[in-house]
Amino acid sequence: MLPLESAAPVLEVSQWEEPGVGEALAEAWEGRRHRRRWSNERYRMSLLLRKNLVPGEDLVDVGCGPGFYVPVYLDRAGSANTYLVDQSAQMLAHCRQRYPSLREANLQTGSIYRLPLPSGRFPTVVNCDVLMHIANYRQALAELFRICSPEGGRVFLRVNLTDGPTYGDLPDPVDPDLKKIYWIAYNRKEFHESLARLGPATVSVIDRICRKPLKRGGDPFLADAAIVILTRGTPRRPLKTGSLLGHLFSGILSLGAPS
């Protein structure tokens, strides 16, 4: 989920429960479609999911927000196999209203630090635009990894990475404020080391999808949008990342894109 671009931006977790926040965030996302950088990020993730989701196989989107990728889930996996988790009941209500074929029993509120899901439950776990906004991304990674099937299951992550030190609106390392929404780009080496600590897995990265300016937490800085895929155990099937032409087209879209 991303904070809203509005006169009263969402800065704290509690604001996600305010009436109408799901509709407002969905409208904000729709309003960004004309931005090449924004549409490029989502195009790449949508393409990746569409190529790798399997009809009839369960998936869960943790931190689904207003349901940007739900149409892909419904088209590829089906409503019975689509599960959504979000800390905000307002977001889930918006998803249910906008996509009535979703099954209410498959929608759950919960913290990314303590997901209300069994270990190894899902062949596919999706988490987009969440880790860069929370206080303890390593704990969140551990939970996402836990609920992913160890028999070839995959975790799809959309994160911000940088070659420099982890930078942005950083939480206090001793006493982080869990109620605050942060803006962070993680150092590539640090992030990969955090992934390695999770357990045996193959890591695939689609990096530098586009360069994005971030302006919270000190001086303006640039971060690279990246998609990281973790595969636990022996892959059930090859990872399809798209054609070379599609990747080149995706890269061209981001060149010179307005922020």
C-alpha cells in the first residue's frame, strides 16, 4: 500500500481505517497511470504475475491495498483461489465492493508481522510496495517466507533498492515507531543478505525497472524499482520473466519519465 498524494497524506497506520480511504487510494493510483514510471512498475509486475500464476492454484496478496492486481488474480487463478490480507478493513471492503466475485471468507485483516495464515500454506505469495513503508522489513520477510510453500512456492516482492546505504525516512533502530509509514530504499547488498537469512531459496531479481525520486526523510534521493522473486525448494515450473522485447519495451517506457 502506498500513502495517498493529497492535502492530508496518510502518515500513520491508523489512518488506513478512516472511511473512504480505500476509494481515495484507488483513485490516486488511477490518477498515476499517465506517468510512465508508475505504469511501468505495475506493467512489469502484472506481466510477471500473469505469466506465472496457475489456474486453480491458491495465491495470497499480503498488503493488497485497494486491489491493484486483483483483476490479474481473478483472470489467472480464479476467485476461489485468490486470498487477500491487509491491515486495513477499509481496504478489504473496497476490494470486495469493486470485485464482487471475491470470496469474503478469503479476505482477512492482519499484521504483516503476525499473519493469520498457516506455515507453508500458499504456492504463491505476493507483496507489493509494502516493505519500503514499514519499520521492520526483516520480520515481515520472515512471515512472507513462512507462509510460502517450501515445495517450490514463490514470493513476489516489489521493493526500492539503491547502490548506496539504506536511505530515506528511516525508523529508529532501537525503538521503531510501528504506527508510522516510512519511505525507504534498501541497500542491495543488505537486502540480499536479509533474504539469505530466511532459509534455502533461489533469488531472482528484475532490477532497475525504473528510477524513482523519493523526497521523504531528508534530502531528495533516487531509488531503483525492483521485483524480487524467492523460490523455496525445487521449482515446480520455470520462472517466466517475460520476453527480451517486453523487457526492452518496459525499460524504454521509464527513460525520461516524469516523476
